[in-house]
Amino acid sequence: MTTHPATTPDAAAALLGLCAGIERTLRDRHRLARVHGLRDVLHEAHSAGDPSVVFYRESLLGLAELHGVVLRSRDGGGTPVAPPLPETLARAERLAQEIARPTPALRFASSALSRASSSEALGPRLVEMRRRDFSQVPVYDAGVFAGLLTTNAVARWLAGQLDDRGDAIVEDVHVRDVLPYVEEHEVARFASRHTAACEVVALLLGERPPLAVVFTESGRETEPPLGLLVGADLPELLAALAV
């Protein structure tokens, strides 16, 4: 009968190996050759702003605490402890994966990205936004990002166009006519295709979150968009990053 490692003393060795891998990865990434010990390496990596360490801080500190207990027990300097439970080892494996190879945010962004140009007619664009339930669409002119067309900006523009009967004509209106009504906070942030999902979560949950995160090859506004994530995508991102 095959015994799962997490139900035997081998689980302790597996846990120590995972912790050693996390420590080694972070030491190499942040050039911490003179820093030793998982907790100290985590502290330095957090101070350096490592996105994965910042996002998983509490879980990693808990793992570092367990690492110390298991290490002392193995070396005979502490009270013997039971082997880590399977779920504990699974969480450690998940953390090690996210530290070594953070989940890319682009995986969750729709590749069917709609984009407008400032010279196009507003009416058909609004019809498409309603049909696809889009609240914002990036606007590009000559391949360069020109801003976000948002439903809120359209509402502000429309409020100024109503006649005495409450009617407004949009037949001869273009996207560029609405862009001046986009407010200061209705901005997009650009990210490269390799940006980690935890970085995007931090952006969208920040004090001044962007309305959208637009992905390009290297995060430049002059590159074609590859995908887009907004606040409504947070539940899926957080679920995928859970440990």
C-alpha cells in the first residue's frame, strides 16, 4: 500500500524542502546572499516590494513559523511535533509555486478585447458596449492609447446635450466628443503580459485603483492591447490565488 508522504515523517522533510526552495528563490531574486533564514529573507523581500510576498505575507509568515518548529524538532532542540497534515503541505506547495512562478494576470483577461478610435461614430460604439455589457473601452489613435471611453463619461456628456424635451441626438457625435468628459480617476494602468495576478489585485484594491488594467507585450501604451481586467474581475482573481 502506498502511503501519502504527508501522513508520514517524510512530510516534515517535504515541508523543509519547500521552505528551502522559497528561501532560495527569494534570495536569488533579490540578491540576498548575506541573508539567511526564511523569516529574514521574507522580511527583506517584503521590504523590497516583492508582489507575491506582499500578497501572501500572512500565509508565508505562518509557514516560516511552522518551518522553525519542524526544524527545531528534527534537530532535537525542541518538542517533537506531528508530521504536517496533507492540507498544510498542499498550502506550502501552493505558496512555493506562487513564489517561483507567479500566476500571470493575463490568463484571466479576455482576449476578445474591444477597442475604439476617437474618430468613430459614438452611436454604434454605444450599441456594442450595451450588447457586450462593457462599462469601458480603450480608445486608440494611430496605435497609441488615447484614453478610456466609459459609460459614466457618456452619461456626463449626454446630460449636457439634452434639449428642453429631454432628447439628445447622437447621430453626428464621435467618440472624441465624449473623451473630455472622462474624469481624472477614470484611468487605465498598463502592465506587461508577464505581470502577476497578485500585482493586479493590489492595483485594483489600492487606494486609487485604475478603472482598468490593460495588458500589452511589455506594458507600453504604444503596443497593441492583449487583454483587460477591471474591478469586476477581482472575485475570480482572488479565488484563483487562494491558498
